[in-house]
Amino acid sequence: MNTRWDEVVIGGGHNGLVCAAYLARAGRKVLVLERRDVLGGAAVSEEVLPGFTFSVASYVVSLFRPRIIQELELTKYGYHVIPMDCAFQPLHDDYGIARWGDPELTRMEISRCSHHDAENYPKFKQTMTRLGRIAAQVIDRPAPTRFDPQDFRTVINLFRTVRGVEKHEFQQFIRLLTLSAVDFLDTWFESEIFKAPLAASGIIGTFQGVRSPGTAYVLLHHYMGEIDGAFRSWGFARGGTGSVSSACARAAEAHGAVIRTNCEVDRVLMSNNRATGVVLSNGDTINARRIISNLDPRRTLMGLVGEPHLPESVVASLARFKYRGSSGKVNLALDGLPDFTCRPGIGDHLRGDIAIAPNIDYLERAFDDAKHGSFSSRPFINIVIPSLTDPTVAPPGKHVMSCFVQYAPYELTEGPEAWESQRAAFGETVLDTIEEFAPGLRSHIEHMQILTPLDLERKFGLTEGNIFHGELSLNQLLFQRPAWGMARYQTPIRNLWMCGSGTHPGGGVMGASGELAAKTLLRKKI
Ligand SMILES: Cc1cc2nc3c(=O)[nH]c(=O)nc-3n(C[C@H](O)[C@H](O)[C@H](O)COP(=O)(O)OP(=O)(O)OC[C@H]3O[C@@H](n4cnc5c(N)ncnc54)[C@H](O)[C@@H]3O)c2cc1C
């Protein structure tokens, strides 16, 4: 029987699944089509080696919107995030700095490099938490559409509509939107060492350096998270990040959505400039009243629809939207734990987030390499060992270690394809860098998975390997994500919508794009 679907969602990333769940909950007949054999997109868990479950791409959770957890009852379907209690910065010839849940312990640690910074850190955290709460109000609703670019007051009014914003907070907010991460942190701290791991949050997924204007916003983006009511808490999803996606999938199915994997969409079916269905790679056709794409804007419009169907202005704005992937990932299966020279032994400092970011100049030099078309000879690496917190992801006595690496520019001097011949060298550079702080790591490796930005593009369909479906720079946010006139999830093609991270409010495992796209669509009388 040829089913007539209300909505077909292209892509079973977590946003596509959230979108499908909301639509199905509202009584719509929804079908999700996922290209891979596994759901979740970049929020995925895979058993790469028997007994070892890798969060292959996304590795920590915090941004996922609490409202979605509640409305879709995701805890009932396996959503469980275990908060991390420590952020550790190993240093050469020193004890390193760890920031803990305990403020007094943290103060003592920071005092080792600066009393001034140790005293200021609680105030900084408080301010960032407050600003994160304000930003969260902006990301929890659709982007504004009516905006006059000539009138700066319009931006001010936009944020004035957010509940509870004080004038001085608004000023800080604007600073965060415009300054570099380092310039912003300079107003708080003096130590080039202590500032480094904080500044590193500002470059995640961005082809910019810590001193590039605009990176302070990305820093704020990483402060918007919340777990169980605690702001700026990052944690591990039990069973790996894919369990967030599978909870969304199970919620969608519980409301009647149908999900098919191994189903690649080749193109959107068009009739009189309207989307009427999709054609799969195997040639099958599926009709639907509306099509919603979880793919990024370029793949959706240039790839699945095609330039001849698009207005010139849209083609031009899609060409302007920057992807420029800058990150890679190395996942390790280990038979033992890394031992950091500066803080030997197996301690709680290994249970949280470990940042190879010894000082600001190190991070800026890492960007210099990328600017000139190579991966960083000494990269910023964000390490987590989730098996210490969640024993379900590795066999007893063994561990999984996830290394998020920056910079790994998609565009090498010799072009992206050159990653094929540079993948192994990239992996070795990552291990060499970690071994400078934790010698002997190599002897524990049972398996190593190296993902270059080219691999991220091929495996997950992330254009140019950008982890957020497009950079989170101010010119690509709010009413400009992904372009003027498309910020409310509708495309210029009638009945074709978007719900992925390339739409407001952007990347990260938030579910917000999927939720807001579904709710916007449901509000329309169509
Ligand atoms: C290496 C890496 C590390 C990251 N770390 C973190 C982190 O720690 N915390 C965090 O919050 N965020 C992190 N992110 C970002 C976050 O994972 C992404 O922003 C988010 O998962 C994107 O979700 P999405 O649903 O919008 O899109 P995607 O996850 O990209 O989903 C799109 C889906 O569409 C499918 N698809 C593509 N083409 C087709 C087609 N033609 N037909 C059918 N299906 C198709 C894909 O297979 C995919 O499943 C990371 C990302 C990466 C890559």
C-alpha cells in the first residue's frame, strides 16, 4: 500500500528525531529516512571493537534542552546524563590545574598560578552562568525575523524582550558577541596559562584563533548547558552520546513515527516549485505533504533540490555561509589509563574533561598552522575517558578515550583529498602531543580510530567536516542562520523545511532546531 505521509524527515540525526517526535506527538503521520544503518548522525554510539562503545563524534552532553527531555519524556526512553565534576589542564613541569565542583578546592588550584585569578573565578562563573541563562532564552525560541539592519536599536530591543536582562548584563552580552575569547577573558584574568582552557571553548568547531573577534560567543555557547537544573554542567550520556539519539527515536516511535535506516534520499521531488516527496537512492519514490530536512542547508538545497530550482539570491547566500571544518577526532580503546607526569596515578582528575591547552600562545600557534593549510603540529586536544564514569562502554579493566582535536582544517594546502595520505600522520601527532604530558599512552592502545574532517564529511554527511553544520559566528546566527528569510525553518521551496543544526539556534547536541522547527510548522495553518 502506498502510504501518504504528512511529513517525511530526511536524516535521523538527533534533531531530525526530535522533530519527528514532536510532529508524531501532535498526531501527524511521520516517516524518518536515515542514510546510515545507525541513527543519531554526529550524536552516535558505535561498538567499534567488541565491548568498546565509542561516542564516535560528539562526546559530552550539556546543551540538550531540558524542556525537550520533559515534553518527550526522554528519561523514560533511556536519556541519562552523568555530570562531570572536574576540568583538568595538564602542564609541563607542574602539577597542572584542575577545576572541581568544590569551589574551595578550585580556588587553591588556581592560586598556584594566580591569586588574582583564583579570587575572580567564582565571579566569572556566576556572570557566565547568568549570561548563559539569558542566551538560553534566545535559543529556546525561534529566531526573530523582522529586523532592520540599519537600526542597531532593533538588536537591543530584541534582547530586551528576553526576560530579566539587566543593562550591565546586556553590555557584557554584546561584548561576548563581538570580542575574541582572549580579549573577553583578559577583562577577568591575568594568567596566560589559566586562561588557555577557558579560551579553548571559544574555538571549538570554528576556523578562528582564540584571538579572533567573535570567538567569545562560541565560548558563551558552551556555557548555556544545563543538567538537572545545574548550569554549565557537562556530562556523559550513559551508553555514549548515541543513547540521547536513541531516546529521541524511541519517543518518536512511541508516538507513532516510522523510522527507516539504510535509506538514503537522493533528491526532493518537485512539482510547480513545491516539494511533493523524495526519491531514494534505490529509485523508490515516497510522497508526503511536507518534507523536512535534517541535513545542512547546502546539502538540502544545493544537493537535494538543485540550483535550477532556487532563486539566485538564495544560491548566493548559501555560497556565503561558511562551513570550513577545523576539527578531527581520535578515539582510543585502551587496556590501561593515561598517566600524567604532572599528576601521576589514577585520580579523579581523569574523570572529567582534560584539556591539552598549556597557554594562550600555544593555542594561537595551533591556529597559525591551520591558517597556512596544515593540521596543528601541536594541537588543542580535549580528552575524556567516559569508561571511568560509565562502565557500560568498555570491558572490565579497559577504557575508551575520546580525543577531540583542533586544528584539523578541511582545506589542506593540497586540498581536502590530501587527508587520505595525512590521516596516519595526524593520528601520530595527536599521540605525540598527549605523550608529552602522559608518556607511555601508546603502550595501552588496543585500537585507534582516526577521523579527519574529510572522514567526518564522508561518514556523517557534515559539509567540509564542520561539526555544527556551519560556523557559529555572529554573521551566521539568529535571523542569519542559515540566511535572511530562512531563519524560521521554511525554505524558498514550498513545503520544504529544515530542522538541522544549520538552522537557529545552531550546533551541538541541543535538540533545539528539531523542536523549534516542529513547533513552528505545527503553528502554521497548512
Ligand atoms: C567530532 C565531533 C564532536 C562533537 N562534539 C560535541 C560535543 O561533545 N557536544 C555537543 O553538544 N556537540 C558536539 N558536536 C556537535 C554535534 O554533534 C552536532 O552539532 C549535532 O549532533 C548535529 O545534529 P543534527 O541532528 O543537526 O545533524 P546530524 O547529526 O548531522 O544528522 C544529520 C543526519 O542526516 C543523515 N543524512 C545525511 N544525508 C542523508 C541523505 N541523503 N538521506 C538520508 N539521511 C541523510 C546523516 O547520516 C545524519 O544521521 C560534535 C560534532 C562532531 C562531528
